[in-house]
Amino acid sequence: RQLAQEGTSFSEVLDQLRQRLALRYLKEERVSLQQVAWLLGYSEIGAFNHAFKRWTGTSPGRARNLQ
């Protein structure tokens, strides 16, 4: 109820946190994309790829190579 009063939801907060953490983890080259997906709570790398593309418009691998 408190989140709703602030105009957000648990899933939105979780999504924003995952996005920030994904960008941080991708800077660490020794952490594989599979590990990043697992650290963010995704059981499948495909789900992580889909979410990352929704957040940024590009794939996690491409984003990592651009850094």
C-alpha cells in the first residue's frame, strides 16, 4: 500500500534495481553474462537478455563491448 501511495509497485522497484545492478555487473569483465543473469535472479539468460533490451534497447553483450 505504501508503494502504491508513492505511485510505484514492488515489481517496478525490483526492475529498476535489476537494471542498475546489471549495468554495474557488466563493467566487471570477469563476470560472465550467465553469472550476471543469475545474480539478478533470472533463471534463464534469455529472460535477462529480454529485460536488458527492454531497459536499454541493446543486448547485454553489446553493452559490455561498448564500455
